[in-house]
Amino acid sequence: MVSEDTYISSDGSVIGTLKFVKEFKEFNLANESEQKGNYFPITLSNSGNKMTLKKNGLASEGKTDMTFDKDIIFRVASKSDVYSIDVDGQEVISLKFTNATLETE
């Protein structure tokens, strides 16, 4: 999904290459258009009870007060998108992809 040299800098910027994945049905079985693209996996080091996932400051339907899961995968459609993770009401990370390379098909 990502190049070996991909990392998150201290300000939340993702540096490295997000490879283009052609078939990732497990990401969203119901929406075929989300089964290909660039994905960013992250494993949280903290724990909690509930979490909210936001894209550009907004949580989509079903992404609020979810049961905590330390392993998350975001589908990154644009370098301008910012993804954040709140755990038990506190933001734990905000990811920016401006400096990342998004491979194309």
C-alpha cells in the first residue's frame, strides 16, 4: 500500500509514496468505486473505547463513536485531504498528505 520509506512527520505530514491499489474489495464491499485507489494504513499506539474518523473536519455517516480499533486504513483521494482520528473525544492525530506522492493507475 505504501513505499517502505513512508512515514508520518511530527506535524502529521505523510512523507512517501502511497501505491495505487487496483482491487481492494475489503475496504468497502458495498461501494465498488472505493475498491481502488491510494490507501494509507495506520496503527494507533494509544487505546480507548470510542473513536471518530474525520475527513477535512467532518465525520461521514457511521464514522462517529465507533468501537475503538487501533488499525485504520484511509482511502486518500486527494493530496489536499486531511484525515483526523479522535479517541474518546480527543484528537490523537491529524494526517496531511500534501507532501505524499499518490501513484496513479
